[in-house]
Amino acid sequence: MHKGTQALVQDFYELTMAQGYFDSTLKDDVAVFDLFFREVPDEGGYVVSAGLFSVIEYLQNLRFDEDDLAYLKKKGVFSEAFLEYLRDFRFRGNVYALAEGTIVFPYEPILSVKANIIEAQLIESFLLLSINHQSLIATKGSRVKRAARGRKVMEFGTRRAHGPDASVLGARAAYIGGVDGTSSVKTDQLYGVPALGTMAHSWVQMFDDEYASFKRYCEVFPHQSTLLVDTYDVLKSGVPNAIKAIKEVLLPKGIDRYAVRIDSGDLAYLSKQARKMLDEAGLENCRIVVSNSLDEHTIDELLDQEAKIDAFGVGERLITAKSNPVLGGVYKLVSVFRDGKEIPKIKVSENPDKITTPAFKQIYRIYDLDNDMAIADLITLRDETIDESKPLTIFDPLHTWKQKTLENFYVRPLLNLVIEDGNIVDKPASLEDTRQHAKEDLARFWEEIKRFEVPHPYYVDLSEKLWKLKDKMLKENTN
């Protein structure tokens, strides 16, 4: 999608800082950065992580070519020695990440990078744009699919996406979140997400009459006939002409899978009336598909009104996450390794939400042994382990008197080493496996956490050791 390499898909300050490190005694330091977000979009209860495959592909192929170096030289900012360093640049660090499709919550690292400070700094923007965008759309896709209550959902947003990359990768992310297909042919070609679609209003308008357009489409695509019935009048002409074409062309061939699509008007009312007309004509098998500026809230309301809808096409409000189009992930330095010794780092702010949690970390998800449901997440120092045979007391990081002692539980570490010394050591799962992982992972959270309105907060706590370190560092940096 990009001309040339992706090495310069970054903010300029990453390069200026990199040269600053290169020209200083810090250039050999190893840094740890966490990538995390602070708020769930749409005031929802969870985020579906996505984009790791893009990160891995990028890091494996990250190179500065001669065009990149010539451009940087023209800027008149960078030294010849630094440009020579970039000529041979490779990512040789480690990446620890959640499996793509894992459910994640605010302040938890979706991934952690441990690498030479220059390497870690130069990859910041690409990692953020990949994880932010794809996690955002995967989360929206999950919400839309849940609102459909088991009905099919197609992603129809290709023409409304913010550019080709957003279209293709957004459709892939939505599929991870749970939607069943896409209108994007390129996404099908590259990633195997089923491409779906039939006709636009222009097809109907090109013929002398509506019936002729439906009849011809059924003749050309007898096994993929979804007839768009709202070009003129859904109930007076669209549905009657669809019924006629289906009976004359499809039924004599023994075809029993076909549909009508409504793309405007009162979808609840029209779907009910269309269902009645189709059933009276003996076409109980005919599915009703609707589209037109849908999102999870509209779909939820339509089904509450007992609309007779079998499938949804969701476009702009899904592919752009229109209701809240920013995940807001950040990439923060949390530790430095100098001469093999870890030196935790913290960012302090008058805004408590912007205070970071220091140190190289791990996340443990805690499950109830009796029902296999998630209880809470515990962020720990990287080398901490949890003894599942003993009671575990967790506490709120802000309101420490809020404590809970857990028994009869088991834990699963979430941050896994995926790249070591620049080499892939944990190959990303297939898209189908990733999609299934997202579905299964979400199923292990209580419904109260997944509500669209005022979801119950999921508990993400710090271990006692990590909390004490953070508290100590805050006091040292604020006194």
C-alpha cells in the first residue's frame, strides 16, 4: 500500500531523538516500552486486541533504503555517521505481546518492546498506528456482532474507510471481532475474509423495469441472488418483483437460498411487512438483509422492535468506528537496562490517568476453577510468579483498602515472547484461529462486563511488589 519502504512511517521526533541517542553514551542502553490504552472506546467494557501480525511483519522487514537515506540527508539535520547506522539498521530486540484477539483492558500492555533504545524508539509510530487502528475496529466489530444476537453481519465499509490500508486491514480486524464477511475483495485475496455482495441501485436503474433487473440477476447469479428492493418502493414494487423473479427463475431450478435487501426507510416496519409478503407467497426461505448507517445501537433497537431481519450489512459506522474513532493507545518508557541492571522509569503527571506504571511487566489473567470465568487481571513484575495453591489477595491500585482474597483459581500469563533478538519465535496464529480465540476469550467474561451501557468494570490490579515500587517512585519524584 505504501511507496517504497515503511521505515519513514514515523514521527520526525523519533529520528531526531535516535540521532541524539546515537551521539551520546545512551546508545547502548536497552529500553522497555509498554504499548497500552487508557480508555475503552464507546465507554464499553473491553477491547479486542488486533494488529500484532502487522507489527511482526513490519519488524521483520524494517529497512532504510537509498531513497529513504537520500531524503533524510536532504533535511540537513542528520549526521553522515547516523545515516550510515540507518543503512544497516535492523530490529534485533524482543517483543512480548498478547495473542491477537485477546480481550484487554485499560493500562494493560498489549505489547512490550525490549530493545536497544534507538531500535525501540524508531518503531513507536508504526506500532501505535497498527495496534490502535486494528484493535479499535476489532472491538467495534465485536460490539456489532454481539448486537446482532447470532445473526450474520457483513462489513460493508470499503468505500467509506480512511484510505486503502484502513479498508483492507479494518475489514480483517472486524473479522477478528466476529463479523462474518466483507465487501472488500482485497481483504479476501490477502487474508481469506469471505468477500460478499450482489448489486447496487445502479443495476436496477440500468434496466427498463425493476422486474427485468431482478430476473436477469437471478439468471446470472442463481446461487447468490440477493435482490435490492428499495430502489423505487419496497412494498409496492420491490418485494412483489423479487417474489416474481424468484418464482420464475430460482424455484424451477430447485434453489432454496435467496434474499432481499432493504437499504433505506423504516427498517423495522419494512422488514415486518416484507416478511409477511414473502411468507404469504410461500417464500419462507427468503432471507431479509438490511443496511443503511447501522451500528450496534441501531441493530439492538431494531431487534428489540422485533424486526424480521436475518442479516445486517454495516458500513461506515464500523469501518471508521464513527461513534468513537480513536483508541488512544500510547507507547511509554517503563524501564532501562544498563550494564545488565534494570532501572525502572515512571512518568508523573498532575493528571492521575497519565501516570505510568514502571518496570518490565507480565499480566496474569485469573480464572475461577469452578466456572472457568475470568475474575480479574493482575499486572506483576516480569519475574513474579503466582502460587495457585495458596490464597491470593488482590487490591485496587488507587483505593488500596478495596481488597479481595481469591481461592480455587488458576492463572494464565498473557504477555508471550513473540520476537527474540529480532527473530520470530512464536509465529502468529492463522486468521481463523485468531478469530476463534477472540470469540472464546470474550465468552469467558461475565455479561455485565460486556454491556453496551454502563458496563461493570473489570478488575485490573497491580501485584503488591509492583504497587510498592510504583508508590515508592511516585513519592521520590513528587517530594
